Amino acid sequence: MELSLLLSQLFNGIATGMLYVLMAMGLTIIMGTMGVVNFSHGVLFAFGAYFAYLIAEKAGFFGALLMAPVVVGMIGMVLERGLVARVYGKDPLYGLLLTFGLAMALEEVIRIGWGTAGLPFSAPGFLSSFIDLKIMFYPAYRLAVLGFILLLIAALWFFLERTTTGKIVRAGIQDSVMVGILGVNTKALFTGVFGLGTFLAGLAGVLAAPMAGIMPTMGDNVIMPSFIVIILGGIGSFWGSVTGGLMLGIIVSLCIQFVPAVAELSMYLVMALVLLVRPRGLFGEEGLFE
Amino acid sequence: MIWSKKDILWIGAVGGLFAVLPLLLPKIGSSIPVGTEIMIWGIFATGFNILLGGTGILSFGHAAFFGLAGYATGLLILKDRLPLALAIPAAVLGAFLAAALIGALIIRKRGIYFAMLTIAFGQMFYFIASQWNSLTGGLDGLTGFKRTVFLGFDIKPEVNFFYFVFGFFLLTLLFVRALLNSSIGKTLVAIRENVHRAEFLGIDVKKYQHFAFVASATFSGLAGALYALLLNFAFPELLHWKTSGDAVLMSVIGGMRAFFGPLVGAGIFVFLRDIISTYTIHWALPLGAIFVVFVLFFQKGILGIFERGNGR
Amino acid sequence: MNRHLVCNNLVKAFGGFRAVNDVSLAVPKDEIRAIIGPNGAGKSTLFNLLTGFFPPTSGRILYKDKDITNEPAYRRVKRGFSRSFQTPKIFPELSVRQNVYLAVQAYYSRSFEWNIFKFRSLDLPGKTEDLLRMFDLARHGGQLAGSLSHGDQRILEICMVMALEPAVLLLDEPTSGMSEVETNKTIDLLMKIYEEDPITMVIIEHDMRVVRRISHHITVLHQGALIAEGTYADIEADDTVRKAYFGEVR
């Protein structure tokens, strides 16, 4: 087994893993704060990519990177105020059903708007080459994505740990009822959290577009891995999402390398194993949803 | 009587309606296989609703049993290995056993975790089907089998197959109705309404939940076997969690608390898909939107609208 | 039988916190035992342990000298335990009649669960009506259980629980949230049940008038531990008890 091949596959795993981390982060704050299992997260990821396609024509890649996630976040907030908020406090399965229906409808909206065929989307020019890392050649874009998401994770960490708003969000994840009793405007908090979560999904979509191409079904391909990540890492846990995302990305990439037929299967085996043996995941709290 | 007079009347009426469908459908511009398909989804959804509406448990993995029996049927009659009369029961038995095993493993988990586990197992089946090319034909699906004769009865023609399915359809309605009327069905309701109180009435909740899972999955299997015979084709999507979602959709829209709710949902699903698809291929949008509306405002579904008091 | 329901050195720890800390008690058959103590004393946790809602961290529970420590709740119910909860656990979306019917069915299920045809011969609807009349619920028969007043929901819960013909009845704050009228009605009912056919009862109560009226013996818990036991007069005069409720004795 060539070292360079193994290493580049490993890096691929980390890169995909990083995208999973972004998705999982968004999912987990929504699940942790409002108890809603957001099945529409995948299709919003796709919307991120499609909006990026639209915006990039006028504003280039970086314009798209800046604006597309914001648009997705805003759509997320509208969906939250109009629809999702109506199922708060009910059986969590209603949230699941609602977002499942939304995902179904929204994916069709994509097909109506942009057709069923895939769309091309390229990375910015200066990143479309390979970088010589001595032990291997690796696409510059993927390294940039890796670096960018690492910065983003740090920024998110800073936001959650060091800013007042961030601390309120964390408190809300722990106990949203209590936070309301303490005087926080939970309505605004929930909308904000949903907006942030979907913003991250849209962002992941923009970043993923040059790597995997843009297709109506691209959301389908990430939604399950994202759930697997938060189950693996633990619902509501920041570091759980990071660790889980990385682990899953690497496991799947290595499987693709050595036992390709089993790659997708391995993801679900991991999920089943975690759910059966340690449902709270690596860093989650006991008793949540149990 | 395990069926009340009202039960017999209603099932009789529905049966009567479906019995004349092959005459009506061509007149309204539809076709006989559409009616067959409605019955098959009706079997799937009515059985599935033992678990969802009857016991209050959401599964997104029943397509695994639907598809498993579909593939099994295809594989068993391929190259005339087994006669149809043996293949169908064998396929359904396969679904039953798979559900018994998987159910035993996952039933102890609650709510969301359980739902996610059903997705996990469903997807495992899906990926096995799409990767195991030599056995299942992979992503292209399983072909080369055709429905022929069942105990001497030729079911190749559409009409004949319609009435063949009709028999199973009636049996399903009668059986599920009887089950829900029985003490077992009532125990499932207790579990649905307040699982702790059920436990403290001395009910072995896990055992009954497992039963509901296996019973509903067996009907999914029956539907799957018939579906594969309808299409003479089995393909991986049959196992996908989205197909499971279709059963959920039918039960919710039709009404999970009403016995005929899932059947109504199945009819709406098939008709919407077929009618809307003549105007646009984007039928998933109105269907998804309708589903959202029902989840939010009409949690008791269409048939629930006729009940006193709706919504929550 | 002096040791009908017994627990030995029961401990329930949640992480480092001991909700129940080394509690032992023995309830004789047909005694009405009250369990009292300030909030957070571990009374409900003790109940949950006794009824099998969750397992203890350590210790044993015995019923009629049989070790039931690790038995799941439904199995204890089949042995003759019956329990009510702080907030009545009934089936709110079903009618009062359906609620009682399910309890009656559950009782007979003990003998022949899967023989669904046998149930037909038992006239469960008739027995349901008898119970409804006995508990003065017949006029609410068709009503949704969730629409009953709190007091009536409690009566319904007691009716359902009695339908199981229990040998041990555990009631968690049966009169909480009730007016004086409702409280008296509930206690009258419990005493009537006891008079007609004595059973072992363990009751968590805050209302001291109820405790004085109904209980034969009292166990006092404080911060998870058993601090006193005795009759009402004993407890009333006990300084440790007073200290637990009111802080230092002046």
C-alpha cells in the first residue's frame, strides 16, 4: 500500500469529515436546543450549493461563500417561525415528520428551479491546482476547505464559550425551559439557533460544491452521515460533533480504499452499534431522548 | 364475534368498491395496475399502522421488510426454482424472521433512537441490495422473473393479478381489524396512550411492542412480495428509508387513528402521484406540502376530520 | 405476615448524589404506612425503587420473602403491586370507561394473555360497569379522562389501580393539588377500600392531617436517609423530625 495513496485517502476522509462536522454542528444545536430532528438539513445543504451557483455568476466564489449561507440561514429562520415552531413541546416525532415532509417538498423545489441534471461548480482559480506536500500531491482546494473549517470551528468555539450570546445558546442546549425562566427570549433564541444551524448547512453546501458537484440529491447523501455523526459524538455536544465527524469521515474513506462495497454499510453499522451499546455517543448526556 | 357488524359492513363496502375497480378505472382514464398498486400499498400501510397508529411507534425502516420479501420472491421464482405458491409464503416468512430478529435488538430503545435504528437497518439492507451485484443485480435491480401461475390460477394478466391481490387485500383488512379489536389490540392502545401506566397495569410493554413491530413488518413483507410480482422487477429503492417514509405519509395523511386511514392515504398517494405526474413530474412537492399541512394541523388525518374534535 | 414488603439498605445514586441513602424498612401485611419527609427527602425515588421504575444502585427489596430487587415493574404488578403517581397517570385521550376497561383487561391478562377468545367469555364490559359504579364514576363514563377534574382523575386512577386487585398499594401523594373537600373524598375512598378488604398500603404524603387520619405507622425520610419511625404521636414529638422540617430546634 503506497503511503501517498493512504495519506491522500486519509486527508480525503478528514476533508469529508470536516464537512460532516459543519452539518453535525448545525444539527446538534437544533436538536439540543429545541429537540427537533431536522430532516431538512440535507436539502438546505443542497440549497447552499445551488445558491452559490447562482451567486457565483455575479460575485464569484468568495461572494457566493459569503452570501449563500446567509440566504440559507434566513430561509431557515422563516421555516422555523412559520412551521417548525408549531411542533415545539410536542412529541419529538412530530418534528421529525414535519422536517421529513419539508425535505421532500424542498428537494422537488430544487428540481423545479434547476432541473434534475447536475451543475458544474469550480473552485476559485488559484485553488484548483495540486499542492506538493513532498509525501503526496493533494488538491489545494481541499486543504483550503480543511483549514477554513478548522478556523470556523475555532470561531464557533469562541462564540459559544466566550460571548454572552454564545453562552445563552449553550445554556439553551442544556435546558431551554430554564433559560426561558431566567428571562431569555426563547422565541428569538430558537429562531436564532435554527438560523445558525441552517447557515452552517448552507455553508457546508457551498464548500462541498466544487468537491462533489451540485445535484438535487446531494442533500440525501449527507443527511444520514450527519445524523450518524451526532449520534456517534453525542447530541448537543460541540466536541462530539467534531470528533464524530472526523472519525466517520476517516472510517468511510478508509473503507472506500480497502473495502469499497462496504463503505456505506460501515456507516450504518457504526450508527447501529453506537445506538445499541452507548446511545448517548462519545460525549453526549445520558437520558436525552431516552 | 371478533368483528362487529359495523366492521363487516365497512370491510364489505370497501371490498365491494375495489371488486368493481377493474371496470371503473379504465373509464376514468386510469388503468387496472393502478388499482392493484393501491391495494398493495393499502396492505403495506394498514399493516404498518398497527405499529404507528395502533402502538404509537414510528419506524422509518419497514421498507427493509417490504423490499426483502420483494427480492426474496423474485429470487425464489427466478429460473422456476420454486412455484409461486411456495415462494410468496417463504418471502413473507423471511420478512417475519428478519423483523423478529431486528425487533428484538432494537425495541428496547425509545422514540428518536428507535426511529434512527430502523433507518440504520433499512439502509444496511439497501446497500447490501445495491452492492451485491451477483445476487441482486445491484443498482440495476433484479430482473428475469415473471409472475406466472399460482396453484393453477394464471395471474399473468392484469385483471387476474388484480383479483389475486384482492384476496390478500381482504384478508389483510379482516385480520388487522380483528387484531385491533382483540385484547392484544387494546393492550397496544394502552401502551400508546400512556406507556408508564401500561407498565403499571402489569403489561409487558417490550413484548407487545416487539409483537407490533413484527406483525406490521410481516404485512410489509406481504405487500413487498406482491409488489415485486406486480412489476416483475425488484430494485434497491424498495428498501430505502424514503419508501418507508411513504408508508408513514400514507398513514398520517389518511389518518393514523382510523382503520381505513392508511388505505385512504395509499389511494391519495397513488392517485396524486399518477394524476399529478401527467401534468408535472414534480409531484413530490404538493405531496410533501400536503404532508406538512397534515402533520401541523390535521394530526388525525383525513378520516380524523370526520371525527369529533381534531388536531391535538 | 410481619415482613410483607421489605427493603434492605437501599441506595440509589445519580452520579455522586445519593437520592436514597441506605434505607431499610419492613411493612407488615395490611398495614397502612405513611412515608413523610421534607422535599427532596427521596420519597418518590424510594417508591420508584420499590415499584421497579428503576433499579437500585445497591440493596435488596423483598416481597413475601421473595427477592424482587431486579424485577421489572410489570412483573411486580403481576405479583400484586399497584401504584399511583404524583400526577395521575391515566389514559387522557381515552374515555373513563375505556380507561377502567383496560385495567380490568390487564388484570385478567395475568391468567391467559394470548388466548384472545377467552376474554369474550369474561364479560369485561360488565365488570367495568361494576367498577365505575363502585367508584362513583359511572356518570363520567363516556367523558375523555383528560377532561376530568384533577380530583376525579385521581379517583379514576385509584379505580384502575384497584381493578388489579392488589395486595400492596403504593400511592404517591394521592392528595397533592387537591382542595380540602377533594382530599377528604379521596381519603374516605381509601379508608372504605381498606375497610371492605384490608390491603397493605404505603402512602407518600405531605398533608399531616391525612397522615394522622389514615396511617398506622410512619416512616420519616430526610435527604435520602431514614431518620425516624413510629406512630403519629411518636413522630410529632420527635426532635430529629422537627429539625429536619424546620431547621434547628430553638
